Amino acid sequence: MSSYRIVPPDPGWPIVASQEIKSIVGALKPDPHQVVHIGSTAVPGLGAKPIIDLMLGIPEFDAAQNNQKHIKLLEQIGYEYKGTQTILGTYYIRKAFPRRFNLHMTELGGSFWIDHLLFRNYLRSHSEAARQYEDLKRNLLERLGPDPDKQAYNDGKGDFISTILEKAHS
């Protein structure tokens, strides 16, 4: 079954995210505040793809040697490194079993870090915007079909996300 489908909100998502964050903290030993739950599953009441998105803040994005150490430790707990080209500004690392997690290793306090927290927090505190975002995602998937082009799906959300970020930054 495609992960590109919107499922009803699950109040268990934050619990599952918290458990996975503990696993990551146990493997890497960062400050626990450097691993956060982001994305739609981090917004109570928001329908989402059944994937938990997490973000790991690292001191320097381009410090390749240290980041390779992190990637190897993450591989030991079931993650698979997918590269830096998938999502610019991050090392994209995915865990597919027993549940799907996307981990975005990015510069702590960098623009990717800040924008993802601002977007999540805005949707958490503006339920109408969260509803509009869910409607947009559902409409995109209906228009793009059962196996959508991932880039087209992400591009289709771009204007909405930019508008929310403008509001969140002000």
C-alpha cells in the first residue's frame, strides 16, 4: 500500500514519535532537545500520511566525518541513509520497519530546522490552517492518483507552506 495516502489523525503518533526519539537519543547521545517530532503527525487532529517525521539537529551540516558516524549509528537501529539530494539541507535517513520513520538530520538552528518548527507550531495553534492543509493534501492526492509523483505532490504544497511560513516568521 502506498504511503502517499492521508489517514485519520491518530492520537498515538506523538507517543510513537517519543519512543523513537528515545531510541535515537540512546544511539547517538545528543541533547534530547535536538531530536524533535515534525510534520503532519506532530499536529494533533491533522490527518496525515502514516509516516512519522523526525528532525535531528546537528552542529554543522557539512561536517561529513561526524555525520557519517551518526549515520552508521542510526543504521544500527534500523535506519537507511538515503542521501542529501532527496531533501536539500538534510541528510535524509529512513526507517521502514516495523513502522515508517523519516529522519531529517540538519543543522541545528539552520533554516530547515527553524522553518519546520515554525510550520508545525503554526498549524498546532491555528486549527483552520491545519484543516486547510489537510484538505490541500487530500485534493492533491485525489488529483495525482494512487501512485503520485512525489515531487508533484511536494510542489503542490509549496505555495501553502510558503504562505504559512511568511505568517509564522512575522
